[in-house]
Amino acid sequence: MASAGVVQRTNRWYGIAGVSLCCIGAGVLASAPVLVLAGVVAVGFAFADRIDSEPNHAIEISRSLATDTPTAGEELTVTLQITNRSDSICYDCRTIDGVPPALTVSDGSPRLGRPLAPGGTVTTEYTITAERGVHEFDDCWVSIGNATGTLVRQLRVPATGQSSVSCVPTAPQPVECALYGQAVGSTGRIATQTGGSGTEFHAVREYRRGDPPSRIDWNRAARTGELSTIEYVRERAATVVVVVDARAPAYCNADPHGQPAIERAIDGAYAITEGLLRTTNRVGVSALSPTDCWLEPSTGDDHRSQLRKLFGTHPALSPTAPTEPYLPLTMLKQLRHRLPSDAQVVLCTPLADSYPALAGRRLTAHGYPTTIVSPDPTLSIDDGTDDPRVAIAALERAERVRSLRNDGIRCIDWRNEPIQVSVERAIRRWSR
């Protein structure tokens, strides 16, 4: 409820006094009673413009949502109740709900304008499309006018009830991304230089008591009468930290679907973590962001649930760009100190500036092999745009991709296609 705000004069009846005198004078000279009567009425409006009181109504607004935890893409109904808590009629009450900037109104309108009787309530509904992240509704903007419309009071009214939406993404299709230390073209666990159980042949050694019968070389035993055991390349789980570039530059240039580039980076990062977990690798998540973000590498269903919550609601991955300053060298040093000694890094970034490429090179130089997955933020150039800024940005980004590859850093250029297609194309290129 609120009754403060700023009062402004609308000047709706500006000049009406002059018009009224002209009407009265013309009516007297022409002996036209209608003109005289019109002039008298106009004088009344001019007089009311000067003596009408300021609107001072107490407006209360309540907001309710069909659910405050929708899934991404779900249509969500928002209901507003506007109540006049004062003892006088509000002749003109106009409201606009504070819809979160990252959400889209798909049906209805968050605007409403109508009079309100004393103690009267009016209800309106509109529909929004839920998007990944935590979204806070702003205060409602309210404008109330007096009886003659000469004065309006503009104020912000905080709505009672529900004020936020928390939307986590649905589990994506897992993406299998080849890791360093594997045979190129394969995905999943990393091959070691020692023998043991596995699928790829490593060596043959003398039989030892306790060796499983399935690993005995029975063909050789039939030829020589000696038992020997086949060893395969032993595999071990990889430790991978998926890092999302969530600095302000990563929120650049909405794609043809209206999403900033970081949304595709987050989608890709989530799909890659699912693919790594499915092959029992240890996966952690971090972000290049002014807001601290770190989830220790692990496995299992509980860890998968933590990842889903992080990708959906962590403030470092907010749907809106951060306003706090990012300290590039300090934040990168902090990330390096957190990385396990045997970790690999998958950096998901639109490469909107030179910093992610620098981060990839430094991480690799410090012993953390880095793969860069880069959703193209210049997709609009494919739609025939003639904006020279987009063309320049596309050329600069292409040069960053080329430079990274020349330096031996794996870089997946993810264009307007499913991420798995871009990953498979990159794996074929690495195998040449």
C-alpha cells in the first residue's frame, strides 16, 4: 500500500479560460445562448483546474503466480489485484506491473487502467514465458488522477504476495566431448599407460593365480600349452571443471531467438556436464564472474541435482548482465588455485573479447589442458544484416578462434546447429 509519490499537473485544461471568454463574448454579440452556455461550462472547467485537490488514494496491490518454480519454457499466469483502500473514489487508476526484464509477456498485458470505488478491487491476469534463472519482480508503477484529470500522482507500489520466479532448466541431451589424454575420436574415460581391465589391447604377460579366465589367451595356450594373460589399456575417470564465461561481455548480441549469447553457453555447459557424468567422470563447475561460483568436481545423482540447481539459479549465471566490476587476473588466479592438479577445463564462452582466449592459454600453460566451446554471438550476420559492427565482431571472433587453434588449444566453434554436431565436427578435425 502507498499514498506518497510525485504529483504532476497535466495541463489538460490549459487555455480553457481564454476559450470560455471567447465563447461568451461571441454568444453575446451574436445573441446565441448556446455559445454563452458553452462558455459558462468552460469557465467551470477552468475554475476546477485551479481548485481541484490532489489525488491522495491508498492503493494496495497483491501479486500471485500459478507457480514460483516453473520449468524453462512453461507458460506462467500472473494475477494482480489492485485495491483502493481510501474512502473516496479513485477516478483514474493506472498500473503497470514490474515484469522481470529477462521474461517475456506472451499473453495479456501487465497494464491496467480504470476507476476504483472506495474499497473496490479489480483483478487482471497476464501470461509470461518462464526462462532459466531467478527473476525478481520490480515494484508496480501506479498513476492516480483526480476527478478533472488535472493532477496525477505517480508512485511505486511494492506488491504483496509472490515477488520472484525460480526456474531451473530441464536435463539436456548429454553431449560427449573428447578429453585430453584419450585416443582422438573417443569420449569418456581417459586411457593410461598401464595395463589392466579395459577394451583396448595393451600387452600379454605370464599367467598369475587369480587372473580371470576371460583374460586368458586360450589360443596361445592351445598352441604352446602355456597359460598367459592379456592386459588391456587401463582407464581412469577424468576430472573436468566446466567454466562458464559470465562476465558482462558474454551477454552480448541476442541471437535470432532473442537470447543473449551466454544462454547458449550455459546450455552447452550443462549438456557437456551431463555427458561427462554419464561416463562416470568427476565434474565440477565454475564461472568467470564478479560473483563467486564454484562446485567441487564429483559424481553421482546428488551431484547431478546440485549441477541442475546451479545452472538454473546461481546468481553468477543470472539472466541479466552483472554490474559489479570483474577483476580479470585476480579471478583467474583464484580459479587456478581451486582446480585439482589433474583437472582439465572446458571453457564455454562466446569469445566476445580477447580475455577468454587469454584465460584458455594461461590455464593450459599452468598444466590444465583447456577446451574452448564457443557459441557464435554473431549469428545475426547469417540473416543478411548489413550492420558493420556485427561484421567486424564476426571477423574479430573468427581471428580469436584461428589463433587459439594455431596455439594448439582445442576450440569448438558452435554455430547455428545442435552442439553435438559442432563437437563431432571438431573431433574429426582433431583426428587428422
